[in-house]
Amino acid sequence: MIKLENVSKVYPDGTEAVNSVNLEIKEGELCVLLGPSGCGKTTTMKMINRLIPITEGKIYIDGTDNQELDENELRRDIGYAIQEIGLFPHMTVAENIATVPKLKGWSKSEARNRADELLELMGMDPSEHLDKYPVELSGGQRQRVGVARSLGANPPIMLMDEPFGAIDPITRDNLQDEFLKIQEEIQKTIVFVTHDINEAIKMGTKIALLKVGELVQYSSPAELLARPKNQFVRDFVGTDRTLKSMRLMRAKDAMKPSPKTVRLDSEVSVIQKKMKENEVDYLIVTDGSNRFRGWIRAQDLEGDVGSVDEVLSKDVGSVSRETALSDALSVMLEEDVANIPVLGKDNKLEGILTFNDLQEVIGETYTEEGGGRQVGS
Ligand SMILES: Nc1ncnc2c1ncn2[C@@H]1O[C@H](COP(=O)(O)OP(=O)(O)OP(=O)(O)O)[C@@H](O)[C@H]1O
Ligand SMILES: [Mg+2]
């Protein structure tokens, strides 16, 4: 969708802002440009829609060299939320959001409806805010209007430069969540600039980490945390990589699908046999529709057992596929168990997550840290 090939930028005063960057962003991905202030994030982004001319290299949009595309067309077709918010002060919120739709020839009422819809999406009451001027809004509200405006004409590509930078941490967190939900539906191809590692990990499909104009590492957030390429990445990512990994990774990333189970209506002897065969002293019990019903332990089957249902441990923790591993660990510690079922809708069994699975994830980040567990020792 977007491809940067050996892209460099030298400003007229000789500043080398971007140095031979190669980057490929696939359709529907959210690529975060991350790095310290002055590393060239904004410059890189602005070369995509030609707000800044390229010094060397090529940028392709959907396979076409962006130098061959009409400049105005390019800016209309790529949504753009800029770092300094950049609302037109003499226009109302509604007029600001409708700028590009109007340029694209939408009718007045279509544009107004779109503005209404987008403001609602950004968590602002349209009836209260649509007719206000930017000076009548708080900084955070202005920024949200800026994001709404960039979504205006429903462009397939969006460039967002620190879109939530001016917003307080709590509202920011909510907006990030909201935006991720929206993105799941609209599947835009997004280039998203931030200098906040936590925001990058949360938002990114991929993270491009820049250091004074050079691309240092381009990988998924999990990969960046687990396998930082060098000391700069390690320093930038921070010392709590393990915790960040665990907050980032979901139960579905570490669980084992299709665990060994027994049916609720099984004979005790059958269950005991299955435990022996599998060399375990516990099994998950499900019903005929593969719904989780509880755990059965070998010790519960000793002596005179009437039915499996009577001796089942039912009141145990569970997680869903989307539960963060850090939360899954909390459940294990609270319930004092080393295994938890991963359940879907109607308690359908989807997998099992064990403490060993978590240790493996932690181990992977630890080995990289030097002081932690070493492979093979
Ligand atoms: N118009 C310009 N003329 C000369 N140098 C510039 C110009 N714009 C930016 N620079 C320089 O280019 C480098 C990259 O700037 P850029 O704005 O791309 O950084 P950034 O990563 O977006 O930083 P920030 O996080 O502070 O927004 C910096 O050293 C900056 O001073
Ligand atoms: Mg910038």
C-alpha cells in the first residue's frame, strides 16, 4: 500500500533529517513511526503526501510513484491529522470536519451528517460542539476534532502525527481504545507518529523505530520487546520489557488449543485411565457441546464417587482469548492454580493456558536482558 525506497531528506540548511529509509506498510496495517524528538518522524510522514519534497529515493502509494500523482488529489485522498492540530480558526467544528468532503463534492447535508457522525465517534456531543469555533474548545477537544477531520472523506490512507499528544492520560487511553475499535471496522492503512513507547505498543501492527534519521528496527510490537536489535532499542523500549510484553500479549498468543478433556458423563474408571495415559493428575471436564464444566483431580476420584459432577472443581478462574497475559497471571495467582481454561462464548472451551506457557513468554524477554535466565543454563 505504502512503500518507501531509500528515502532521504536533506533540508536546504543542510540538516539530514531522514537517511535512506526503507519501509513497507501493507493495506490495513497501522505503522507507528517511533523515536525521540527530532529523529525525523514528521519529516518522513510529510514526504508521503508530499507536504515536504523528497531529496532522494521513492515513495509508492498503491504501486504508483507519489511524484506522478496529482498533489491536490494526493492530499484529498490521504487523511491527515497534524501534530499542531491545525484547525481553521475562522471555521466552526462542523465546517472544519467537512473541509475535504466538500472539496470532493459532497452535498452540504451529506457533509454535515458526516461531521455529526465523526464527532460522535470521537466521544463529543455533536449538538453541543458542531457550531463552536476552535478557540471555544479545550486542547484535547481540538485534537479530537482534528482526528475527526482527517477521517472526513473516509480516505483509505491516514497519516496521523501525534494525534493524541495534547490529551490527558485517561482520556487518551480511552481515545486509543476507541480508535482501535474504529480501526478494526474501517481497516485503514495508517502511518501513526508518536514518541511514546506505550502508545506505540498499544496501537501498532508494526513499529518503525527511528534514530537521527535512520530506521533502526522495523518489527511487530511483540518482536520489538522480545528481540530488540541493539542497545538503542533496549534503552528506548525501557527496562520493564517483560511486563510490557505480558500486557501486550493475549491468552490466544500463548495458550494450547484443544487440551485433553473428559466428558461430564464419563465413568470414573475411564477418567482414571485417561489420566494415566496422559500422565496427568487433572483433566478438564466438558459437556456434549464442548462447554467447560470444571476440573477433575485424581485425588477427587479416590474412594466412593457417585458422579463426576459431585466432585468437580467448578469455581475456578478462567480467561478469554483476548485476556492480556498479565491479567491471566493475576488470575492464576489469585486462584492459586497453574492452569486455566480459555473460554469463549457460552463457556465453550477454546484452549488451556499454563504457568509454563507464561514462563516461556517471560523467559524469551528475559534472556535478552542479559541478567536473566540464559538459554541452555
Ligand atoms: N524546515 C526545516 N528546516 C531545517 N531543518 C528542519 C526542518 N524541519 C525539521 N528539521 C530538522 O529535521 C530533523 C527532523 O525533524 P522532524 O520534525 O521530522 O522530527 P520529529 O521526529 O517529528 O520530532 P518531534 O518528535 O519533536 O516532532 C530535526 O533535526 C529538525 O530540527
Ligand atoms: Mg514531529
